[in-house]
Amino acid sequence: MTLYSTTCYRPYSSTNPPEKNAEKDFGSGEFTDEVVYLEETGEIISSSKGIRYVEPGLDDHILVGGVKKSFPDPVMVAKIIEIVKRWKWGPEMETQLNRLNFVPKMFHINQALERIEDLDSSLGLFGWAKRQPWYYSFDESYMILFNRLYKSGNFEGIQSLFDEMIEDPCTKSFKSYSSVIQSYTRAGKLELAFCCFKKMHEFGCKTDAQTYNSLITLILNKGLPYKAFEVYEIMEKSGCSLDASTYELMIPHLAKSGRLDAACKLFEEMKGRNYRPSALAFTSLVDSLGKAGRLDATMKIFMEMQGSGFRPSPSTYVSLIESFVKAGKLEMALRLWDEMKLARFRPNYGLYTMIIESHAKSGKLEIALSIFTDMEKAGYLPTPSTYSCLVEMHCARGQVDPAMKLYNSMTSVGLRPGLSTYTSLLTVLANKKLVDVAAKVLLEMKAVGFSVDVNASDVLMIYIKDGSVELALRWLRFMGASGIRTNNFIIRQLFESCMKNGLYEAAKPLLETYSSSAAKVDLILYTSILAHLVRCHDEEKEKHLMSILSATKHKAHSFMCGIFAGPEQRKKPVLAFVREFFQSIDYETEEGAARYFVNVLLNYLVLMGQINRARCVWKVAYENKLFPKAIVFDQHIAWSLDVRNLSVGAALIAVVHTLHRFRKRMLYYGVVPRRIKLVTGATLKIVIAQMLSTVESPFEVSKVVLRSPGDSVMEWFKKPIVQQFLLNEIPSRSDILMHKLNTLFPSSASEIRSTLAPRPISLVK
């Protein structure tokens, strides 16, 4: 049997409003409605009085029959949901909510929010509730809305609602703040999460360790460790208790960032709170402390890790061994290496390489080669750096055979040696004078694509410095045949080595190559060739040297040819010709070279008997201040000539020319100094003394000086042979014999001539 009920409502009209009816009903105490229960056929089964009308806000109960009862919570929640679903959101929905027959509580609003799926409707209902006088902040409401906004991906809505919540003076719980931050961190919205966190911190709100952990994790995942440390410091200052997750999160990252003291402090604090450190915490501290060189602390943590029941991983062993290797403690590294193999961990590719290279570089080649053999047996192909390190260390020891064996093994497996390896190998081959092997290696180096000009020149320079000129010439011919070029500096060095060893025939082509390139023969190089000519005693070699001088095409060679030529060819006097040449010299850059040239040239002219030409060269050189401190006039006290920095020939010419100058000064002007000194030094003392002894000079020979009183020198200047000696040239044996005869048998004419004062310079023709 099916029952149907009908509710009879009293009709209302404008003249009979519900308020008045309600007052009437209140006063009469009668029921205004009646419920009739019918069968399917329409027959009445029974009837009873219904619910009496109650005005909203006046009373929060209903009368069921004669019993006064409160509105059931499900009824109130259902009514709220019905209105919200019917009117969605907006002014009409709020109007209907204002007409409710009861006053809801936040409990009812929360239950309604849980069952309303529409986001806008939920927000509209919550916004209406916030404007009611009975509203109070309920953390659950915010959490429901935040979760719904998060699921819909409406992060702008979350931010807006968060701003409202944090300014809500009634909000006391931190669950909602935490849920917002955790929602942002789950979504990877670092900027929004951190912004909400800062606002929460500024308003003095607190949160839990889980929220801190989620924010720190997100910041670390974004690669911003120092920002994560900032959040961690805020967490410490806020008094929030760290949990195990916080310790496990912060210790590895603090250690990795180099804040080892803070990491170790947290590690000890973690153990003090009876949290068991994880393998990650142990491993990170071992790795970071080892890299920082704090090896004692590293080993302490490592031993503690093993005592805690954790088995060190291969990466931990690798990190430890690397730390000890970098610190140079190879014995401890080998102990850990053996311990690692006893633990049945297989050393990796990089660890083999590091151990081999570290022992090789420290000079322990035997251990390095033993581990190198183990590496090959383990199935690892050594890296090019491993091969190169071993080859270079053998080369540094001068061990050619093992170096070449490793080099051949390296190239046979298809590995390409580096530039430093080739350089080391070529150096040791050059030092061992293995020219053919070095040439083979150089060609292989060129074949793999390296530029070999510099390396080939370095090998050539090794032969030159070693004095192996024949090998240097042989290597240079190989370079030319292989199309390898060298620089002008090395060509010049090889040329000078050939000159030094008397290989003049080989030297001339080198000079031609040098002069035909961008480089030019300078005055120093020309002078050095001239110096070889001065020292040469072989006529055949002199011809080669003259040919080499001609090949320089230097202006000094034209000057040399002109100074030996006759006046018809030269077309000017010698002195003018010499002055013209010295005027063409750039004294700012070539002053030292010009001084060197004068010394060698005067040697050559004296040897060739060209005394007058030599005196012209010295005169012009002195005029151009190439030897500014050679002659010193200390008024009437002392006159001196310093020839210590001159060659033998230059010193002889300087003495003759200067004494002639002193003679003119003393006889013309009558100035006689107390003494005259010739500062010769220990080397030139004997030569100059022997020269002056032929004309009976008054100079006394001491250790490094020839000195004489001025009066004695004045009397000596009056002798005819001295005048001839100073004006013309060094006297011959016949002149010396004639002087001795004149001394034994004086001639009046000669004596009279020697006492007469010379004519003034202006009258000399």
C-alpha cells in the first residue's frame, strides 16, 4: 500500500500577511496546517496537525504536534544547499539566504560547502556568511575552499582568498596558511608560495615543520640553496621544532654548500634528539668534509657510519679516496682502495684513472704501472689522460723506451695523444738525440691534425742549445723537406752556432734565408760576423767570412768597403766619410750596437795596419758620445783616460789619440796637470804598457792604472819620436833605432826642433 500525504496551507493575502497570521497563531495556539494521509484509491487513512509557522530570526524551533523541537542540522544544511543550487550565486541567492526560517551557524556553512561542488557558488556562500553578524572564522571553511581552488587550478583565486584570510582578525589557526603554502609547493609555484610565506611571517602567523619542509624542498629543487637556508633560519628563529625530515633535508644541502660547521651542528643535534641519521646524511658529510680537506673529521664520520650499521656505498669510497689523493696522502688512499676491493666493490673508471695519475705525478711510477695493468685486466680501456700522464712522467725521467712503448700502445688502440704528450715525447727524443724517431713522432703528430711548427722549432732549439750543430742542420733539412717552417729567431741562433763552430759554408745559406725574410740583419749581427773575421787566421775561411759579410747587405758593409777604398773611389776624405756613416745611426735604439761595432772595427783596422783610419773612427765615435766618460779633465789636478770597456785595438787607438790631444792642450795652452792617468784595468794594462815602452814613456804601471806626473809627460811630449808616434802611427823598428841613436849622439837641429812650440791649429795647413 502506498501512502500519499497532502499539506494544507492557509492562503495568505495582502490583507492577511504572514506576520499577522503568525501573531494570531501564536496567540491562539492553534495549528494552521493539517497533514492528510491517503491511500492509492484516495481514501483517507488518517490526518494530523502539521507544522506551525515560525518567523525567521524570532525562534529557532518548530512545533511538531504539541512538542517544541529545534530545526535539525541536516534540514538546515539541506535548505542552504537547496537555495545555493537553485540560485547559484549573486544578489538573488543572498536574498533567499536572508529569508531562511532559522539562523545558521558556521558548522552548517562548512557542511554545505563540503557538499556544494560548484566553485563560484561555494565562494558566494562563504562571502555571504562572512558578512553576517553570527560569522566567526572557521579554519575548516578556508581549507575546503583552498582545496577546491587548488583542484580547479585557480591560483589567482587562492592568492585572493589568502589575502582576505590573512587580514581577517578572526583567523587564529595556522592550518589554512599551511595548506595554501603546501598547495603552491605541490604545484611548483615557488614565487607564490614564498610570497604567501613572507606575508604570513610579517603578520606574525606561525606554521608547522611540514610546511617549512615543503617550501625548503621546492626552493632546493629550483636550485636556490641560499634562499632555502634563509627559510631555514626563519624556521629556527620562529621556535618551530625541527622534525626528522627537516634534519635529513638540511644536513646534506648545508654540507654540499660548504657550510660544514652548521651541517655538523645539525648532525649532532639530530642524534641528541634520538633521530637516527640516514645513509644520505652520513654520505653527504663524508663527501663534503673530504672535499674541504678535513680528513680527520671525514674518517670519524665514516667510522661512525659503519658503526651505525650502514654499509658504505661505492660512491662513498670513491669520495674518500679522491679526498686523500688530492691531499697527497696516497698511502691512506691505497688502504681505502684495498678496503673497497675487499668489500667486493669494483673501482670505477674514474677512480682507476685518478689513482694511476696521482701516483704517476708523485713519481711512484711502479705503483702507477701496477694499477694500470690491473685496470686493463678489469676490462677498462685507459683514458687518453691516463696514457698521457704515464708517458709524460716517463719522459720527465728521461726513460725513452717505456715512454715509446706506452705511446705505441696508446695509438694502437685508437686513442689520440694530446699536445702536451707529443711535446714531452719530442723533448725527450731530442735530448737523447734520436733524430729519426723524433721525426717519425712529429709526422704522426702532424697527421692527426696538430700544428707542428712550434714543436719542430723547439726540437731544433734543443739541438742548438746543446751545441749539436750537425744534428740541428739535419733536423732543419727534415723540416724543410716536410714543409714545416721555423721562425727567424731560431734561424739566427742556428746561424750564430754555425759561425761559432766554424761551419761557414752552412752558415751562409742560413743568413740568406734570414735576410730574405721579413727580418733584416742588424748592426749587432753584422759586427759579430766581423768579429769572427778579426779572429780568423785561415785564408780560405777569411774568404767565406768576407762572402758572408757581403751577404748581409747591411750599410755597415758598404762603409767597410769605403773605408778601405782610395779617395778616388770614396770621393771624400776618410774623416768626412766616417762622420757621414755615424750620422746615419739611430742612437736611441742602436747606441749599444754602435759601441760594439766601434770596438770590433778598431780591432780590425789595427790588425790591418790602418792606424790613421782607426783614429778617424775613434775621433768620430767620441764626438758622437759613444764613450762619454772615457776622457776626464779635472782642470789642473788630473787628466785621465778610461779604456776598461774597450777592445785591445780600440784601447790602443784611444791612448794614442788622447795623448795627442793632451799634448796639444799642454803645449798650445801651457796647461800642465799634476798627473795624468790611463785607467786600463788588469786586461789591457800589459798591452798598453808595452806599446808606450817602445817610446820610453814616463808612465808607471800599477795594478790597473798607468800614471805619471804632468811635468814628466810634458818633457816626454817634446821628444821628436813621441811627436811622430802621436801624429802618425806606432813607430817601426827603424824609427825606434833612430831615436836611440839620436839619444846617444844628439843632433842640434833635432833638439832645437823639439823645443819649439808647435804652430797654432789655425795656421796648420
